[in-house]
Amino acid sequence: MTDIFTLWQRAETAKWVDVTAGFLAARHPRDSAEHAEVLARARAVHEALEQGEPCAADSDEALWLRIRAAEPADAPHAPGAVRPAEEDAQVRDYLRDLVARERAAGRPAWEEQDALFGAHITLSVVSRRLCANPAMTASDHEDVHYLVARGRMALDLGHAPAAAREADRLRRLEERILDRAPAAVGSDVG
């Protein structure tokens, strides 16, 4: 399987091409030559991505799209800057599709599926239990959400060792929080 960094770059490029081409194509009537040219350039970049071309984002077609997208920068419906978390979420959707196509040759073995399922359960149950704990600080909540997001990304990618690692980190965080929580009142039996 292609390394995850390369897949992430391909997903970023595919997302950018779709947003840019969608904006540019919408500026022209469907049956116009300009509309057809935008779609053809976008299709060429996608084909280069599908073939694993490492420089697809820097191809002549991608440059053409960049230049055309910069021209109407003051247009009221021009795609604007997206917050980093939202950008990552959008790219993650593209990444899932790429990984699914890469892994289409075969499903993971049942041991790997079992490990993925176990990590999923741990991430879900422990995070809910932690977020309901009154001893949690704002920083603890951020840590929980960060670990769960990393674990879910590993699950999306079908990477059992990474998902298990994040689930273990979440369990250790839970242990630290429980260790510092005050003992329940009236629990002494005397």
C-alpha cells in the first residue's frame, strides 16, 4: 500500500481540484467551451493522481486551474480560506476513498478486523466515560478529543497498530485522571 503521506497529498490535491473546478465551471454555461475546458483540466489532474503521478499538483493543468481561480478572487462566491480543522476533515473524506481503493484487493484478516473493532470500542466507551467525569479539566477534554480523533483516523485507514496505540494512550489518560480524582465521600468502612 502507498505510504499515508503520499495518499494525504493526493487527497489534498483532489479536494482542491474539485473545489476549484466546481467554482470555475459554475461561472460558465454548461454547454460552453470554457465550462468543458475547466472540466477537462480537472479530469486530467485527477487522472494523473490516479496514476500515482507525484507532481500532479504542479502539472500544467493544475497551474491553469490555479491561474484561472486567482483571476476572479473578488467574486462573491469564490472559495475562501477554510479553517484548518475543517480542511483536515474534508481532506480526510477524500483520504478514506483513496485508502478504500488501495485496499480493494482484499479485506483485512479477521485478526486485524478484531483489533480494529476492539480499538473502536475502547475509543468510544472510554471517551464517553471520561467526558462525563467531573474531575476532567478543559485541558483533559482537549486531550481526549485529540486522542479519539487520531484513533478514528487510524480506524478509517484500517491501521490496527496505530488505532490500538491511541486507544492505549486514552486508557492511560483515564488512569491518570482517576488517580487524581478525590476519593468518594463515605466510602470508608470503619
